Amino acid sequence: MSERLTNISLFTGAGGLDIGLEQAGFETRVCVEYDRACHETLEANRPRFRDPSIGFLHDITKEAPGHILEVAGLKPREATLVSGGPPCQSYSTAGKRGAIDDPRGSLFFQYADVIRVAQPRFFIMENVRGLLSAAIKHRPLNLRDEEQRPLDPDEELGSVFNGIILPELEDKLEYQVSFGVINALDYGAAQDRRRLIIIGSRDNELGDSSIRTLIDGLVRPTHHSNGTENIDKWRNLREGLDGLQDPEPEFQKYSDARAAIFDNIPEGKNWRHLRDLKEYGDDYVREILGGAYGSTGGRVGFWRRLSWDKWAPTLTTSPTQKSTGLCHPISTRPLSVKEYARIQGFPDDWVFAGSTSAKYRQIGNAVATQVAKALGKTIAELVNSETPELTEETVESV
């Protein structure tokens, strides 16, 4: 007889992780989400959560873990899963790299406290891959050369993950941990989106603990770049948006000047196309790239029009940023809200609340539901069947 699969959802956002887990058979028992727009989105799609006494809480920093468990209708050790991604801006490889001193970074400990009290059989934590290299104390790269003073342990790259995150999960909570960066393309999303996934097991059900970093052998891909007899090929944008009904697309409009530039860029091309045209040339490209003109890399997203025959890059929280252009393959506009949501795996009828920019932000911050479903199926298989031994050989065969 299959065990009932229950999930305590933390940092729920717009619900992407929960949707995928539910598709894998999990029942969401409580959602905890602070953001107002996300709160309204969840209310619009999950009427049973409108009453805070029935499964919906607002601020994890003001809710005792025991109360979260009580609202979920569960006792310690009864929950199958605690899931969520503590806000990750302070771990990002971009920006000021505030690391663990940023209050947003400290929300990890709120997440850990719920695990400590609930003692779920498993947990899933999602985050940016920059968490793996974040330092507790950031020293700029130009001050890291051999002539500078030696790095303190807290300044070493990876000190947040290796010095704080793993010790908290493994030593203090005593969970067996497997982690790795996985790509949404490998799980059926038409999007090159790489995220860090951490899975924890209370009862040491993840196989050989000595190879804990090999999460790809645990969460088996369903798609591959070339495809095989047993695995589908990565999906392109045309396949990802096939059948979507979006007669009046909602999107952030380009200015007339920006639209005029995009009008001269064909499908699948970017600013380099203009550089190669005689009527434009290098001076024009220098003007439209601005300060990025002198950069030696990272410019592929500037003035980029997507291709139907290739997958989308990572969907950011805004499709109109100059460095991460997400212009529609044919229309001179960014991808619409519905197109964004479809690529991330949300149901076509999922309602997003707030302004257009708030909708993009909610979708861009979400866990791709295709990935969430694969994670859920992995946990469900571990719960309802004997755990296969995870070895180097099984990982290499995937």
C-alpha cells in the first residue's frame, strides 16, 4: 500500500514547486509565502488557502515552526516532505554578493528550523547555483591576487555552502544530503535553466552517502540534447509553446526606439547581426550596446531575438533587461506573461495577480514545474519502494 505523500511548502512563491510535486502525487498541506502578489496569486488559484487557519501562512519569520506544523495538520515525523527555496539574491553570482550577512540569506535558518521541528522524511531545497561558490565574507576579485594577504576561511569561495549550509543540514539536523546543479532542459522544459537542488533524507535513504554530490544519478533526466531510444530530445521553443492560446498577449512594451532596433534583428540573432550589416556597422553597435561594448564576454543576451527551433535561455524576472533580451521570434515584443508561464510549466489557466512586472517576477522566480515533478517522483519512488543502491556505475549509466 502506497504511503500518503504530504508536503509542507515554504517560500511558496507563485506555486511552481508545489504544482510539480502535486503532479507527482504529493498533497500540499500548508503554504508559507510573504510576497503580497504571490499571496494573491495563490489565493486566486487555491481557494481553500484563503482562510489562514486552513493551510496558508504569510510570514515565516513570525510563525513558530510548531504552528506551521499544526496548520498543516501534522505531527513531528509525519510529513513526507518539507520543500522550498529560501530567497537567494544574497547568494547570487551577480550584484554585491552580500552572502550570509544579508537578512535574506538568514532565511535559510528559518527553513532549517521548520525541518528541525517537523522532522520530515525528506526535504527539497532549491537555490541559485551561485550558492555553491558564495563566500561568507566577500573579497573582490581584484583583491584576491597572490600579492594580497591570504584569504581568510570566510573569504574562500564556497565557504557559505561548505561552512554553513552543509554543516547545518548534515551535522545539526542529521540529514543525509545529496546535491547538484540540474538543468530544466533535462526534464522537459523548453528552457536552459540551471539550479542547485539539495535533497535531504532523515532515514538515510539516498544510497551511498560517499557520493552525495551525484544528484543526477538520483533524479533521472527525462530528456537529452540528442535524444535516444529511451529518452526524449530537448524541447525547443516551438514545442514548448505548442497549442498555447494567447490572443491578446500581456507584456511589457518596448520603447519605440528599442522596438525599431529589434525590427532589424531576425529570428535567432542578436546585436552581432547589426554589426555585420554595411548600413549599420561598428559605430552603431557601439551606440546601442553602451558600456557593454568593451566587455569581453556575456553579451549574447543583448538585443537578442529568440528562435522557434532552439530552447529559451533562463527566464529572468524581467524579459526587457538589456543584457537578457527575450524578444519573441517573430513579433517585436518580449515573451508574454502566458508564454513565460507555459515555459516554466504552469497550467495555462493559472492566474497571476499584480502588475505585469509583478507577474513576470513571480514566474521568473519560480521553480520550473517540470523539474519539480521529477523531484517529486524521485521522492515518491524512495518512499514507496526499496531504495536502489546509488553507485558510481549507476550514475555513469544515466
